[in-house]
Amino acid sequence: MIHCKNCGQELKEGQSFCNQCGADNRKELENSRTVERKKGEKKVKKGTTFRIIAIVVVLLSLLGTHFYFSHQYKPEKTVEAFEKAVFTKDKKQLAKIVNEGQNKVSVTEKEMDSYIKYLTKENDFSSLMKDLKEQSIIIGNDGTPKPVADRYGNKVLILKEAAKKKWGIYKQYVVEVIPFQLKISANFPNTSVSMNGKKVKTIKKADNYVSFGYVLPGNHHIEAESKGEFSTFELEDTIDFSMAEDNVIHHELEFEGAYITIESNYDDAKIFVNGKDAKVNVADAGEFGPIATDGSVKISAERTFPTGVKKSNTVTVEDDSYIYLEFKEAETEAFDDPKAELNDLMNGYISSNMDAINYGDFSYVSDYLDPSGPAYKETRNYNQQLYDRGIEEESLKVEVKDYEIVDENTFKVFTYEEYHIYYGEDDVKKFKAFNAQYLVKVTEDGDMKVYQLIKTKEIK
């Protein structure tokens, strides 16, 4: 805005002459235009400077950010973060690092306690970190590092470039914690295994290694149970990582039990385990078990004898040696073939009794008789009567038709007997046949003796 140089009247834009006084104001108008142009030029220069400064600031900021992130994602920083998490026992951060570095196992914060102890107590942690830091130099120079090994020679750590870049620009690095492959076997079949309180798998076959996947080294608590036909076995154990080789652990579960051999003086006797029928006899038992050998199992046998059901001795299983189940035999049960033995006895007895009758000498037959039985005195008296009357006898046939066991030392014997009987001086011969019943006693020495003639019945 300009005014007339003569009267001060305000002039319109571009007006050279004053309408009020007519004065010439062209020079003042030109001067005003020059001033305005210079002001405008000054404004333009000032805005450009601000823009340049702003661009420089942004570039410097971006460059600083780039250098910051370049430094933050260097491999040594990853190693430092791992070392700090272990050293400060930051379980949350360590679990995050472990899970980011590998995909074979997924770990929890709780598991980091035992892993930290493994690194710091069972190993020289400073030595492990020294090796890991050397890896950061190698990988920073585009080299390929070798895994860090624990004191037992197993691979435990390796620094690696992450698969993805940060924002697609910056390389990232991870510490790969190398897990161990775990294989477990059990000396008994159908073994259910729980690890760290969780059921994992069942080992179906004895002495057969089953893969339990991958685990980080540390304290892993094992609980195992095997339910056998005759015993249930339980044990608790821990994984010993010092036994690993090439990052593979073969862990054996050894239950306190065994397969045992059972023998008896009667192979057809039934086996009993802790008083319960095992549904198998001695002859078919084979390798019997598995059986606990901690003294909790008692083995016995039962068998039905003519005298009734008998039990053998009872054996407490405390080792894997064979056991012998013995039945105390009654005298009447000690013979392999009682009928044959009784047949021999009765033939000998009758034959000797014929001699005793015919020669009038009781001593011929006395050894066949039980002195405590009624037959001893009755036979002696009867033979003497026949001898005094001149009667002689000839045995033609004696056959034991059947027998019964009366008790542990007494048989009841059923015989069929045929005779020729000669009467006195007339020498009259008659044929006679009888069915007879006797009691036969077995002595402590195992000898059979005629105890009593129960009855005879003439049939011819």
C-alpha cells in the first residue's frame, strides 16, 4: 500500500497519479514494487532453507536408526542376550530364546530351571560362552561355525542366522539350543512311562527301545509302571545325560523282578501266587513271570491227592533263581504204581501163607504181616488150626482187582483168589474161589504189610 507524496492520499494498487491533487507518483510506485519483490525473494529463500534442514534431520535420523538396528542385530548381541538370560536366571526370556532358536521341542519357563543348572553346574558355562562368542565372530565374517559341545562331547549350542530378516532389511541371529533324542527301554513288557508328571508312551515289548522324541538336557523325572499277570511293578528314575552319545540317550528302565523257573515233585500241581490260582500247572509254567523279587510275592502249589487237596511249601521270591515246590507225600502216595505194588504184596503174602499152612511154620508168612494189626494173630491161629487138621492149600491165582486209599498209610485192597484145598488123609481136593478185602498198612520205611482181613466171600 502506497500514499501520494504530495497530499498523503491513499493510492490504489497500480495508480500512478493522485486523484486528489494530481501529483505524479510513478517513482514512488516503482520503489514500492522493488521493495515488495525483494521481500518476496527473501521469503522464498527462507522456506527453502527450512526444507533443506528438515530433509537433513530426517536423513540423519534414518541413518542413526540404521546404525542402531545394525548394532542391535549383530550376532554378538544375540549371544549377550542368551548369556544374560542364563546368568540372571531369567526363565521367561530364556524360554523365548530357546523356542525361537529351534523347533524340535517346545519348552516352558518351568523347564528352564533344570536347563540352567545343566549349563552352569554340570558344565563350565564360561567356556561354553567363550565358544559361542567365537561363533559370533565367525558368523559375522560370513563363516559357518561348529556347534558348541558340552563336557561329554554332545552338541548343545550353535549360533545361526535366522530365516527372516527384520523388516526385510536387517539380518537376525538365534542361539539354537540343540536337544537330545531320548530312547527308553524296559525289562518288562507293557510299561507305561510318565515324564515330568505327564504320561508319554507305553513300551509294549520288553528290551525294545522306543523313541520318546527330543528333550533338553536337565532334570527329567521318570515314573514307570508295568502291570504283569502276576505282579505290578513301579519305579522312579531320572535321565542321566552324561550317558548320551552323539546327542542320543539310551535309557534303560530296570524293574526289580524276574522270570523264574518252578519245579516240583508233582508236575501236575497248580501254581498259586499270593494265594491266588495262577491258572497254570508246574509242567506248563516255563519261564514264569515276571515276578517281583522284593519279597512281596509268595509262590506255592496245590494238588488233589487220594487223601485230599494238599499244599506244597511256600517260597518267598527274593531273587531270580528257580524255586522248588515240594509236597510231603503220604506213605500211600509214595508209590508210582500202587496197584502193581499191592499185587506183588498179595501174591507174596498168599504164597508164603500157603507154606506157613502146609509146613506148620508161621515164620514163612510173618514178615508180610503188620504185628500191630489183627491179621497177625488171626493168621497165626488159623494156620495152626489148618495144620493140626492136616489141611493143605495150593494157591492157583491171586489178583488185585482194585484198591482204595483209606488214609495216609492205609490201603483197602480188593482181591480175587483161587485155591486147591486138600483135606486130611483122604487127600480130597477141592477148588475154591473167593473175593476178599484186606487193609494194608505202609510202614515209615515204605514197606507194605497186611494189616487186616476184612472179609472173604466164596464165589465158587
